[in-house]
Amino acid sequence: PARSELGDRNAAVFPGFCSTIVLNNPRRRNALSLPMLQSLRRDLLHDVKSRELRVIVIAAEGPVFCSGHDLKELSSEDDVKHHSQVFELCAEVMTLIQKLPVPVIAKVNGLATAAGCQLVASCDIAVASEKSQFATPGVNIGLFCSTPAVALGRSLPRKVALEMLFTGEPLSAHEALMHGLVSKVVPEDKLEEETMKISQKICESSKSVLALGKATFYRQITQDLDTAYKITTKVMVDNLTLRDGQEGIEAFVQKRKPVWSH
């Protein structure tokens, strides 16, 4: 249901590499079926220990980025145990994205609904084409998007998230940008170029520094202000003990490009 593609490994051009995961079941609107979720988890973890991996991009084939859960799996014919397995694995995948030591970018070209919208909100960065839309329409079929609400409520202003959840009405790409669900909106023919531009910029930085920074960001964001500053103050000191932390400062003082050890 999903496949991985490796970017350019030529360090002279693209230091490290970008791994692209493609949701490629367009006939099923790239629904997050149990096999799709299992495949997505496997692909997210595939190169995670590679020293060269710098960024992961999640893309999709077809006009729908991801329609959310496969409703056929949620019928009364399946038992509660199966339903629990689907939702628990989905939550695991969404939280895994933020636990990975590299940035994860959603490259959205089309409709993202329900758990598909949750997937976009769970990524560190999201780049969308102008034709993209985002919605949580579960309320319209009697299944409130409670798990997507976790990611949406942490990405959007509360009243915007609740309007989406209560009405099921979609946000346009530009509305999603205005409210912070996506990072950038570009014309469809510029989507690949803009995503790779961001990926390449990330690849120019130290992997160890980025890993520390990402982990700290998600750790402190749920804390009160005083606790957040205590956490990040210690991490800034820890960052200076990293080999790349010292290399970056020395390179700046010496007016040269840093040579990262990662």
C-alpha cells in the first residue's frame, strides 16, 4: 500500500538523503486501512538508523492525498478487537512521526480528510498545492473525528479546529495556511520543487543537532512556560557538548562552512 523511494545520495549535491514514502492505493483513495498503516509504520522506520537519512517526505498518488480510515474495516461485521487494533495502530503511527530523529514533511496534492487530515497535522512540516483541501467530516456519518482532533487541536486554533470537527466543512489550502495546518501553499507544478528545496535545506544541517532540537520541541511544547524554559535551558547546554555544536560555533567564528560529523 505504500512504497519508499530514496532521494539523491550524492553528498556533494545533496548531503545525506531524503526518503520518500508514497501512499499508492488511489483506487481506495489512499485510505489508512490496517495494511496501509502497517506499511506506513514499516517505511517510517526503515532507514531511521541510517547515518545518511536526513528527512522523510510523505506523498501520495492520485487526486486524494488520504481519505482517512477505510470505513469497510469499521463495519459491524468486524469485532471491537479489530476496531481497537486499527485506531491504536493509527495513533502509534501518528506519534511515531514526531518521535523520529529526522523531520517529516507532508507533500499534499489533493484532498486530506479525517485520519488523512490527522496525518498532515502530525507531520513536522506540510507543503500543499493550491488545489488541496482539508476536512474532518466524520460527524456527517455518525463517527466523530475524535482521534484526528488530537492532532488538529494541537495544530489549529481551538475554534477553527472545532468548526471543522462540528461541521465537517473543508478548509481550502490557503485557509489551512492562514490557520497553521500547513507550512506553505504553492501552485501544483511547483509542489515537488518546493518540497525538495525545504528537504535540501534541512540536509545541510547537522543530523544530531536536528534530532536533539526536534525531540526538545515536542517535549517542551506541552509544558508550562517555566518548565519549558528549564527543559530548553538544559538542552542548550547539552547542545554545546555535541561535537557538531562546537564545530558550528568554530566555523562561524572562523568564517567558514561547518563540516558536520552528524
